[in-house]
Amino acid sequence: MVSCRFTMTGNFTKNDITTLFEENYEKVVNYIASRISNMSEAEELASDVFVKALEHIDGFKNKGIPIEAWLYKIAHNITIDYYRKKKYPTINIEDVINMESYNSTEKKVLENLDKEEIKIALSKLSSLQQQVIQLRLVSGLRSKEVAQIMEKSDGAIRELQRSGLKALREILYTNKIFITEDSGR
């Protein structure tokens, strides 16, 4: 979570903006890279995220929404714009599998599974399920933050995660690759 402090006027100080960038740049790059499969372009787009955030920082109102979720929303929109221009597929499953930001439980489970099998299984999920799993499990966001990013209700996000993980377990089980109930949480 960002440790930036708001001033009484709601404006950010120069130190706050520096901290915002330092604490979130790598996370934003990883999120975008998992969506577009090109690290150099992801870094460029992440820079665009922070330029856009800086341009609109005075309009940011803290209504209980973490600024990190706001940054992911900007990253999400910039990624969508990127695809509108490029017309590429929206996610590279292999990059999601290889992300270094998995929490330890998911990372241990995935290390024990055949990455090609996981890639195939994940590709069978809907794009919404893939995105929710990526934001929740890879990026480590709370369901409320994902809901804000994807403009859906918290309940819808939890259901997409539940149904996505259930479908993933079934696909992997069918292929004789087993994931326990606890491994997807």
C-alpha cells in the first residue's frame, strides 16, 4: 500500500509523488507486462500511467479508494487503448505464469505443475476470469480494488475468481494435474 500522505488541501507534495512512483512503478510494469507480453513496451506504458496520474493528481479524491487501485485503473485503461491501436490478444498466459510477484502459496503450487498445462488451462478461462485471477493472485489486490479497476461489483469479482479457480481446478484435474482447494486462495 502507498505511504503517501495527503496535505490538508488534498494536494500531493513532491515527496508524495516520488514515493508514489517508487512504490508502484514495478507493480504497474508487471501488471501491464502480464497483459501485453512485451517488457519494453510495458515499461513505456507504465511511464504513460504515471504521466497521466501526475496530470490528474489534483483531481484524485480519496473516497476510501486506495491510490494504488487508481493507478491500476489508469494502467488498465492505457492497456485497453494499446490493444485498440495494436489489435493484439489481451493476455499472454506464460508471462502471468512466470510473474515474480506471486505470493508464496500460489508460487509453490505453480512451481510443482507443468507450466504448459497451466498455460493451456488458463487460456480456457474467460478473459474476465483471467484478468481477475491475474489482479487478485499475481498483483495481490483486494477484491474491492479489482472491482474498482474493472468497474464491477465486489461480489461479481469474487464470483469471477471463484468460478475461474473452480474451472481451472476442473481443467487441471481432467488432465491429471491436481490443485487443492487451499492452493487457489
